[in-house]
Amino acid sequence: MAAPTQAELLELFPELAIHPTAVLDGALATAGRQCSEEAWGASHFDGVAYLAAHLITLRVRQVGASVNQRTADPSGEGYASTYYGQQYRALLATLPSIGFVV
């Protein structure tokens, strides 16, 4: 299954539509490189979508903090700091252990 397009990402997570298309495309490209289709199999689409949404959310928080705007206080660190990251980790945990490093 192919990685999600920008339109498919926004269909899953319409709340991300407020972000510039370049940010969405960049996150999708990064997530696509980090989620091997071979390793993820049937979960590839979902893994890329959740990782991209997580990356977008973290970017927005960091940019807001850098311009001294009030940002949401994350509930954890790393992937646990966003809902999307938590879902990505849950999907990752379902993959068979075949010796690859994430």
C-alpha cells in the first residue's frame, strides 16, 4: 500500500488543514522515508500518516516556542508527547520483530 497523499492525510486528520502545504508535504516525505513499506506491510499507510501528523504537531509546538507564543504542554516525551505519536508507537508495536532498527 502506498503512503498517504496530502489529501488523504487531511481526510484522516482534518485539524491539520490549517498548516501550510509545504509543512504537510515535508512531514509526509520524512515519515515515508522512516517507515519502510516492506517492514510495515499492511500498516504502512497508517504508520506514515500517524508519524507525519506527529512530526507536524511537534514542529508547530517548536516554532510557537521559538517565537515566544504559548504552546500546548505535551503529556510526555518523544512519541508520547502527541496523540499521533502514541498511535504510531502502538502500530509499531504490532510489527513483527525482524531485526530492523527504528
